[in-house]
Amino acid sequence: MFKTKLPLYQIDAFTDQTFKGNPAAVCILDEWIEDGLMQKIAAENNLSETAFVVKNGEVYEIRWFTPRIEVALCGHATLATAHVLFLYYHHPGSKLHFYSPHSGDLYVKKKDDLLTLNFPADRISKVDVPEELTRAFGKKPVEAYKGKTDYLLVFETQKDIQACRPDMELLKKSKARGIMVTAPGKKVDFVSRFFAPCAGVDEDPVTGSAHTTLTPYWSQRLNKKRMKARQLSERGGKLICELRDERVLISGKAVTYFRGEIEV
């Protein structure tokens, strides 16, 4: 049976240390392969996201898959892809232009070893706290919001976020891509965690796309445009977030864990 070799990279995003941040797989393609094959590769990688990229002129088309589904937007895997393209494909200049069929034009800018995502800001609406989410977390949040694909639950303290041990089966009943929980931080402006059992990821270590929701919320609440954030997963992650009109800038670092090829 004929097999094709494809390059594959695993990158730890939103960290400057291996084994921290959020690992993403990056597969650079000459042309698109079947959706079903991309989904199988993502399931085999068994990471929260695998990014697939095809260069089209000066633009890189990008898609993201969890082990279970394709998602509309992923920050850490885009950061990881930019790391690969700058470091191993020697992309000229300091700016990359990505295009997602679901999320439109996305950009990444490089300055020294810091990569900055330029993503559309999520629009959120305040909602009543869904009963299943209160039961799932064992505590009622102070506020709840709904964005394009996710719920945002606001709690009082960082300790509340650290103590979260949600019931994943109850979270699945929300039918949202994910549920983020957030509170003011002790040493940063805000902290968060992100749970996405409906997408096949119980807890995502560091979620760039969630900060397209978190940044507008905290910017308005704190009356600040530029903020420092931490995601309090076991691996942990550091982000710098800035609101610019209808766009969000999310900055972080990335390190390579491995590079090689797969046979499919």
C-alpha cells in the first residue's frame, strides 16, 4: 500500500520551556489532503490541536483539528505554526498572514523570540448562569457570558479557579465548544482555565482563542488595554493580551519539542 510522508512538528506554545505551555502538532502540506485523513492524524497525535497549513501565494491557509472535531479558531496551534514557519521554513520578514475559512484573516508578528497573534475579538453577551454549569463546578459563578462558541464564567478569586474540578459529563450538556472560568489574578491581571469535553479535550493547557473572549471582558472591567494573564492548568501558560478596537493581540513564546515526519 502506497504511503505518503508528511512533515510533523510538535511545539510547546505560550511558554519558553519544554514540557510547559500547550503542545500543538503542526503539519505543513503542499496541498490539502482529505478531511477524514486530517482528523485521523489529529486523533493519532492525541494533542488538543493539530494545525494543517497550505501556502497559497503570500497567504497560509490554516485549519485546526482536535482529536475529535475540526474547530473554527485555535490560538496556540497558530502560534506554534508561526514558530515552525519562521524557524524551519525561513519565512522572510517579521509578519505572517494566515487565512481560516471559519475565522477569516489572522496575523502573527515576530519580534525577537516573542510571537504576537492578531485575532478578531469575540463578541459576548451576558446570560443567566446555566444550571448544569453551576452543578458541574459545584459553585455558582458571579457572572456568565456567551461568546461565539464558548461560555465565560466569572468567579471571585484566583483560588476559585485553582480549585475547579468540574464534572465533565455535565459540561458536555452545555453543547458549547468550551467553558472558560476566570477571576482576577494575584500577580497578573487575570487568570483562567478552559474546559472543552465536547471537543474531546477535558482541559486545554493554554487556550489562545479563549483570550479573544477574555481580553475584551477584562479590558472593560479593569479599564486597561494591555494586560498580563496566566492560564492555571497543570502545565501553565503565560500570555500578554491587548485590545485594539475589534482585534485582540495575544503574545507568547514557543519552543520545539520534536520535528520529523509521519507516514500515512
